[in-house]
Amino acid sequence: MAEQPLTARGAATYQRILDVATQEFAAYGIAGARVERIVAAARTNKAQLYAYFGSKEGLFDAIFFGSLDRIVNVVPIDAADLAEWAVRLYDEYLRRPDLIRLATWARLERRQEGHLVDEADRRDDGKLRAIAEAQAAGFVRQGDPFDLMAMVIAMSMAWSPVSNVYAATAQEPPELHDRRRALLRESVRRAVAP
């Protein structure tokens, strides 16, 4: 992937491409996304898109890895209170359902098994370390830190766009979300209690 643009105008175009392409990939996946729709909606051209991202796949990677970084930064783990972390993840999925859709497309179209990304691209070292420290301090049950993290994340996604039962939206009544948060909080507490 080429370097990001240095001018204000170039940076604005770069960001427009990312914003439009995020919605395009979330809606249609990697194979279904169309560069023509992206450049038209971003008010740019293919040459500019390819100069910034190299290819459609490079654009998806920039967006996908950006979404992984966003989750780490916006919803930092508190391994001493995994229940509240799960609730914050639930809230982030309500705010940004496109993040879950991007991960789902990556799973469907790129990696059907194992880790979603290569070892070098994983963003969970800090989370796993935090869980291991919470286990050592007696706050969290024993077990493989990765498995505990995966279980808590899965519980937080119970009503997300990847649910096979029900996908929640931010437009639903606040009291409904409050009920789900309470259930999620209590369920995670019980699941990870030492």
C-alpha cells in the first residue's frame, strides 16, 4: 500500500475513500464490493484509489485492520472486570455494526478457520496478557486466556449483526438495551468468576 497523502486535499480524498469503502465492504463483502461505486460516491477516480491503496484488496485490508485497531483503542480491555468490557463491546457494536460485518466478510471470504488474521497482524497480545494477570490476581477463572477472551467477545456479540437469532440496532428502545446489558453483565460475571 502506498503512503497516505500529505496535502489536506489528498487527506480528505483518502478519508472519503475509506468512509465510502467501509460501507461498501460491510454491505457487499470483498467480492461484491465495486470500485466503481466507491470512487463515484467518494468523488474521486480509480487511479487515485489505486495510488493510495494498491488494489481493492489493499483497500479492504486498510479498512479491516483499522477496524481491529479501533476496537482495541475505543474499547480497551479491563480484565479485572470482563463483564463491563463485554458491555462496552456490545455498545460499540450498536454504534458501529459495520465493524462486525467487515470481520464476518473476512471470515467468509478469506479465512474460514483458525485465527482471522496472520499471527503478525493479531491485536490480542495486550488482552491476553491482561487476562493472564487477572487470573494470577484471582479475579478471573483459570483457563486458556485466549479461550476466555473469545468466549467473552462471543457473548458480547449475542445481539450483533453476526447473531443467528437477532441483530439489535441502536434505534431500539433504550430500556431494551439496558435489559440486554444487565443480562450480558451478569452472564459474563458468572462465566469468568474464579
